[in-house]
Amino acid sequence: MYKIIGNDGKTYGPATADTLRGWIAQGRVDNRTAVLPEGAAEWTFLGLLPEFAREFSSPPPAIAPPRVAPAAARGTNGFATAGFVCGLLSWACCGCCPFNLPGLVFSIIALVQINGQVEKQQGWGLALAGLLLSAASLVLSCGLGLLQFATAPAHVAWHVGAV
């Protein structure tokens, strides 16, 4: 035999277990309804009593398989592209300058970024090509400058203020 406290705050019972099962089926009580089993000293919740556990257990919710999102496309590193373009421009125009230094800087930054990532970006080959083109252009322009100075020092004009 059981006593319960209804939603209206009134005490009902004594009621049998079959009566409580009928009330559960009708929705008059739920697992949070206060109940005092016969012979018990304290009130508890109806859902905590083992004899009513079946009435409140519901099948576990269906769990859908996790959706695996496709890996985000990792584009080409922007610094690699810039380094390659500067390397090409250092050979194509302006007598090797001023594109060789930015080409070196951009290519080095791109290689550091690409090698430091867990999921590699594309552009390692572009960065390497830009680095080689820019470095060769810089060496050539410095070499030609030194050659010009060594072969014709008279053509070098030093514009220094009057002393």
C-alpha cells in the first residue's frame, strides 16, 4: 500500500500497486510524484521505487550516426603565390630589382607556414620555386653590380656633399 501527494498538494491513498500503475498509465502521476510506501519512514519519488521502474523506463532514444563533414579544402598558401610571382617578376622586368627581396621574404614565410601546419596547405612547390628564382635574381643583380664596379670604377659617381 502506498500514499501519494498529488499535483494539487493533497495526500491520496492508501492505494495498491495496481492502482498506482493505472494512474501512471492515465498520466495522473509521474516519476516525480511523492510517495510513501507502507512501513517506510520517509517520502520518496515514485520513479525511485524498483517495483515501478518498468512503467517509467522508456526505450533509449535513437542515436543517429555522426555526420562526418568532408575535410575543408586547404587552398594554396597566399605567401607562396606572392613569392612565386615576385620571383618571376624579378627575372622578367626591372633588371632583377625590386622584386627579388619581397620574393625571398614571401617564399620564406610561406615555407615556414606550410611546414608548421598539421594539415598541410598547398603551395610548397610554388614557395620553393619563388625562393630559388628570387635568390638567383638577387645573386645575379649583386654580382652584376660588383662586376660593373670592378670593371669601370670611373663610371661610378659619388655624390657627396661639399666638404
